[in-house]
Amino acid sequence: MANTNLQFKTNYDVHSKIEPFYKGGKVQISKDEKYIFCTCGSRVNVLEISTGKIVHCVEHDDQEDITSFALSCDDEMLVTASRALLLKQWDWRQASCTRSWRAIHTVPVASMTFDSTSTLLATGGCDGTIKLWDVVKQYCTHNLKGSSGVVHLVQFHPDIKRLQLFSSSLDCGIRLWDLRSSQCVCVLRSHYSAVTSLSFSRDGGTMVSSGRDKICTVWDLKSREAKRTVPVFEAVEGVIVLPENKALSQIGVKSKDLHFITAGSKGVLRVWEASTARCIYTHTPPSTLNSVSEDEEEEKEKDDDDNPRTLTYLFHLPASARLATVTAEHNILLYQLPGFTTQQQFVGYSDEVLDVKFLGKGDSHIVVATNSCQLKVFELLTNSCQILYGHTDTVLTLDVFQKGSLFASCAKDRSVRVWQMDSDSGQARCVARGSSHTNAVGSISCSRMKASFLVTGSQDCTVKVWDLPEDFSTTGSDIHHLTARATEKAHDKDVNSVAVSPNDKLLASGSQDRTAKLWSLTGEGTVGLLGVFRGHRRGVWAVCFSPVDQVLATSSADGTTRLWSLQDFSCLKTFEGHDASVLKVIFVSRGTQLLTSGSDGLVKLWTIKSNECVKTLDAHQDKVWGLHANRKDDKMVTGSADSHISLWVDVTGVELAEEQAKQEDQILKQQELSNLLHEKKYLKALGLAISLDQPHTVLTVIKAIRQRENSSDLLEKTVLKLRLDQKESLLRYCVVWNTNARNCQDAQAVLQVLLTHLPPEELLQYQGARTHLEGLIPYTERHMQRIGHLLQSSMFLNYMWQKMRVAGASSGMDQDEEMDTTPLAHTQPFFVIAKEEVKGSGDERRDEGDDSDSGQDEDPNLSVKDEEIDEVSASNKVSTNGRRAENGASTKTNGNHHSDSEESSEEEDLDEDEKGQTTVKVMKRLLGYNVRVSPADKDQHAEHRRPASGDKHPGGFTFLGPLAGVTLSMQQETDRQLGNGDNKDNSRLCEYQLSAAQY
């Protein structure tokens, strides 16, 4: 069983990708021989030769395919043409378009080229016209007409003094244009098929042309006649004239006569002597030697168009003495002269990736099977590629032996091949081959303990076991021939997958007949059926043994993955989550987790014990056929039909460490915040709380500031010292706080500072400022209404309290008892009652005692309840007659003192009113609302007048809340209800007391 200390994987991350960069079209190499420019749909990709990586990319905004492009000879300017009939000039190093103009051609541009001075640009269109552009002065200089059909080739004479342009179109002739007269001087006719390439001698007097009519023609440009016609016996796509001053005797160049190299449909490079029309050297790629039988080779030669080795471009790199070729399968190969040794290989487009496996010592390479007959071995460090030839039809699947240097492949050509990679050089070669299936071989599995045998499953419904020789150390190019030691008809339909158990004693197979079967492998060469796994509703795509348990995993086209017991063949678990067929399944984390890939382009990580999907990885746009984990179990590689290969790295440990570090940092910052609050460093505390993005913590800091003395000034100084981004965050937090009545006072206090000291232009530049202000207005108005209602209720209570004290003082109470009129302590007043003389029936008297303050509870939604009235009534304590005089004196003294504090409170109250009433108006003005301002408000804001200490407000009640100031006069109403004199009727007093509480 797995180790109990094993850590489950939780996530993978893409470490690197191998993506397509060339899907056909034009290819050009820079003059400094450092970069390869190639088209890929609507992009031109720039490949750095030294690293094999895409370093730059230019793409048309309109997503139109690029039909042609040209790089200037000084490597500074890139011009592209698209199907939108636009020409764009690029600074390709910065990937920026510097200029674009209409191509004037009525149909897309098919070819273009620069002259040697990088001044003139020639474009050949599909409309049969050629246009020349001065890219410096930015105008069209020539419009050459006369070509028939698509002009697929344009090329300047290397000597710019001649001002000659060569072109070729569908009439198979080569037109020579004199740019001085804008006339066609002559038409060179020798080819009977499309002319594909032109190459000039060093002196410019001789030209060699190649065509798909399997000939090359040597032209004398002085007489404008053909000097020699060289039959090449293959469709030629590229021709290069060899330099005369180079020592090339190694490839048969022994004279100073004109020699040239051709590349064509057979995929070989040939060196020709022009004077004798004789081939003096032929280079065949080493990987094709003895890899195909003679019959297969003859069959391939009959149809060169289908040959994947066909060369479509040939370039000469004179500075480094190299040749570059481009194949029909979008591979780019670099050869070193004069030995034609292969230096580098780049795979431009892999088409569908059908399988991928880790390979080599330390899993340093991957081997990829694509929708072709070639195998590609990539070195992960440099992305350099080795292309392996051998199969004659599409390779379907791969498997690697335990040591990692030996691997096997099978293909539609009904054969199986074994390959060996040299651990020192990294070069792979075919060492064994077997062929006895009668249909395509779609699955293969290697032995696990040692490289002794392999098993294949075919579309002919059979399973074969192949014995391997003990030693593959062959000399030369000899290939072992494999023979099948056992053949068994395993299923009724195609065998999609086979797997060998870790002990090499069992074999599992999965088929399109919706079943998986378990077989025994014996040393006697027989395969015996042990049991059948039934339960899938569609064909089984993959089978895999657990490395630690007697369990088999299968994946099916019904979208499920199942675990089966090898003891009783019962289904143990079913994993559902893919929306389409599950194509591959493998065990990871020592058999405790599964990785599956599906037709939906997703890779899912499952934990077997909990039967849940831990992570879904999305990096592909099409079916994920290939899925493999390395031996260390910390990486995996996936290959998809979208031609992308992704290398994934297990980041579980990294994410866990990051999470722990984040938690530790959070704890430290929280402690630092507590220390700052304790030390009363509010500015740093507020900035730290905002950086933590914790609105509740920021609110705590704001509350702490507002509890200090001179809280308004302190809050103002603190908020205004914040950075711009911190003020934006603070405004965003205020919107949330303002929705809660409990925190609205803190939000309004911050808003008052922001709206008062920041200009509207700056506020509106905040991200989402308009939305925030629109969200603040309705809640602010709601809070004003709520506290207004609370004020009215509290006003009745306060008035009744005053009347109760007056009635109690003048009623027939016992002489030794007196009502306690001490103000309620430890409360913050919501309002203040202005003193006035109360007139009686014949004499004047002043209220004795203090005004009772209505305390503010922690919740602003608190309203006046019956319990509060009971508490107020309970405060009327009975005292002895001897204490009445002392209490009376104390009451008068407290009353005078409270009267003085009321006058100062009234001044603060009006100032709060002035600030609070403008909050909503300022926000509405910021949003462009029409706000009417009364003349009284204008006078009040203009004069900034405060009431003097001697001013009286008869019957006035002033609200001191942070939202708005509300002054209400209730004298007339209360006089009407209670009378202007003493009210000694206790029943009537209780009645009004109850009505006030209910209100």
C-alpha cells in the first residue's frame, strides 16, 4: 500500500509548451543568419536559430491570413500582405506596425521582394500585375502589366545598377522588366511547368532557374538565351548557385565551373555541374537509410506529391556556410557545408499529436507521434528536434521501456519498430522491426521489469506478444527482425489499448466492443484469458494497471473512468466528470490518484479514496490523445490534436509553501497592525489595513480614530495623507459600510473628509467613482430619514421627562421624598433642549433639575422602547425630607452648569448641521444632479455664523448626529396637547408617556 505520509497532488502548472510556428507559406532567413521568418495563419513568427524559440511575432489586427511577406536586406523592415488587400510595414523587433496602405491590387498579393538597397519593394498580385513601391518616400513607382495569371515569383537582379526585375506567372515564362522604361524586355521560355526559383552567379551574368517540370535551365543574361538544360528527374522547388571561391571538393566540386544545388520532391540534395549537366553529389538524410524496404521506396517514388520528405524551400547561408531546407511537413533543417551534416531541426507544425512519452536519462527528452509517418524526439532543454524516419504510414502510439533509452512504436503500416537512443549524443535509431498484423496496429505496451518482450493490439482484433533480443548493440545499420511468439484473438472489435502489469505476469486489453479483458502471460509463449470486465456503455479507450494495488483502471467513450478489482473483476469505483470520451488514464502519487484526459481538451486529477476531482487542467483546445508522467512523478506531458505539447510541473509543494508564507505574513501584519493601533500610529495602521485589503480592519482603525479626542481633526489629517490608490480603496469601503446602519456614521465621517477637501475633478477620476457615489446617495438619504424619525420619538420622550419632573416637584409628595433629577450618565446626547421660562397662571418659575440625556446605543437603529421609559421612571427615587434641600441645591447647581454646556453644544450642533446637510448635495452635484439650495442655506454657508451663547431657541430641539442637522420646533404642538400650565393629572401624564413611547 502507499505510504501514509504521501502528500496528495493538488495542482499542476504548465512549465513549457511546444507550439506550431509554421503552417506553410513563405519562409525567409535574415541577412545576419540569426532568425527565421515564417508565416502561421495571420501571424509572422520570428524563430531564433540558436535557441529554437519564438522571440517575436507580428499579427494582423483583422485576423486575415497573411499571403506573403518580405524582409528588407538590412533586416530592419518587414512588410506583410494579407487577404484584406492591405500592406503593412513593421518594426518587427518591437512588433509594432509603423505604416499601412492599400495594395492597389484588386486581388491578394502572391509574392513580394526587396531590392538590395532596401528601398524598392516589388509585389506580384493574383491579378497578373506587378507594382513597385518606394518604401522610403512612400509612393508607387511602377505598375507593370502583361503577366498572365498569378505572379508567384518576383526577384530583383542582385546588381541594382541594372534596374532589372524578373518575374514568373502561370504561363511558365520568365519575364525580364527594365525599370527605367517600365517595359518587359524579353520573356525567357524553357520551362513547361511553374518556375519555382531563380539563382544568380556572383558576377550577375548567369542565372539558373528551376521548375516543377523536372529540369533546371542555365541562362546567359547577356544574350538572354538558354546555355544549358539540366534534367533533374524530380520536381525542383529550390536551386542555389554555389560560391566559386569555396573549397567544396568533399562534395565533388573540383573545377571552377558553375555548380548548383537542387532540392525537390524526393527530399534529397543534389550537386550539379552546369557545364556537363552531371550530378556530382547526392545527399540523402541519414535517417532514411535502410529504413524503408525497396518495394516501399519504389511505391513512394511513383507519387512524389505525397512524399513527406519533399523539400519546398532551399536557402544558402553564406556567412556560416550552411544550407537550410524546408520540408512538406513544415520541418526546417540546417546543414553544414561542405559535409552536409545535420546541425539543427525545427518542427514547424506537428498536426495532431497522437501520443507522447518521456524518454532518455532523467527524462530529458520526449518522443512524439503525430499525424505522420515520422517520429519526433525533442530535447526539452533546447527544443531541438530529431526526426526519425522508418514507418511508411501514420504512427499511432508509443511506449517506453523502464530504462528510458529504449522505446517502441506502432503504425498504420501494420508494423512495430523498436528504437534506441544513445545516452551520450541523444541520437536515436531503429534497432528492430516486426510485421505480422493484418491491419493497423493501434496499441503497444512494453515489459516493465526488463526489456524482454512487448505486446501489440491491432484493428485485426488480435493481441500479439513479441520477443526481443537480449542485446541491441548492432553495428552499422542492421535491424533485428522481430517475430511474434504468441497471437490471440482477444476481442470482437478493434483493440484500442493494451497494458502489461508491473510484474510482467498479466496483460490487460481494452476494445471497442465495450469490454476490457485480463490475460495471463506465461514463459511458454501462451496467452490465457483470466476474466472480462463489463460495465462500460461505449468502447474502452485505455487500460492501466495500478503500481501498488491489484486494481485496473479503464477509461471509456461513455465519459467515465472505472476501477476494477483483479480478484473478482468487479467495479470498485466510477469517476464521472468529463463531458466527452476519456482517452487516457494513468496512476500518479503511488497509485493513490488518477490523471485522465478527454476529448473535451481537459485533463483531470482525481483522488481515489474520496472519489472526487481535485483539479481540472485546461490548456488544450482539442482531444488530448497523449498523457504520460515521468519516473519521478513530479512532471507530466500532454499532447493534443490542436498540435500543442504541454509540459506540466507538480506545484503542490510550491502552492503549499506559498500559502503557509502568506498566512505567516498575514499574522505578522495583523500583529503589526495591533501594535500600531496600540501606539496610536493611525496613519501607518490605516495604510497597512488598506494594503491587506480588509475592509473590516480598516473600519476598526476608523472607529479607533473617532474615539480619540479631536477625532474630526485627527481623522481629517490621517485620511488626507493617504496615497491616491489608498483613497480609492477607502471610498470603495465606504460604499459597503454605508449600507449598514451600524457603520454608517464612520462611513459618513470619512466621506465628509473626502468630499470637503478633494476637488470634484480628482474624485471623479477615481476608479468607479460615479458608481460609488450613486450607491452612496440612496443609503445616505435613508439614514437621514431614519434618524429623523428617531429624533421625533426621542423628542416626545424628553418632553415628557421634563413634564414629569415639573409635576413631581409640585405634586403632593411626602415631604421627606423628592424626585431624583440627576442626568443619565455615560451617554452621548442625540439632542439638546434649549432652556426657556415657563409661564404659569400668575407667577414665573424656572424648571429645576437637569435635562435627561438620551443615550446612543451601539446600534443606530435603536428606537425608543417601553423598557427605556421604565428605566427613566425608575430613576425617580424617593429620598428623605432632610435630603430634599441638599438635592434641590444640587439640582439647581447642576441645572446652571448644564445650561452653560447646552450653549456650547448648540454651537457645535449647528456646525455639524452645516457639514452634514451638504454631504448628499455634494455627491449629487458630482454626479450632475440639479440640487436646489434655499436662501437660508446660502446665507448660512456664506456667513458661517454660529449662534452666540446668549441666543435662545424656545422649544427648539437640535440633532447632533453625523448625517445631518435637524432642528425641530415642537412648542406649539406640545402646548396644544398638554396645556401651557402645570399638569398634575397623573393618569393623563401616563397616557402621554405611553403614546410617546409607542410613537
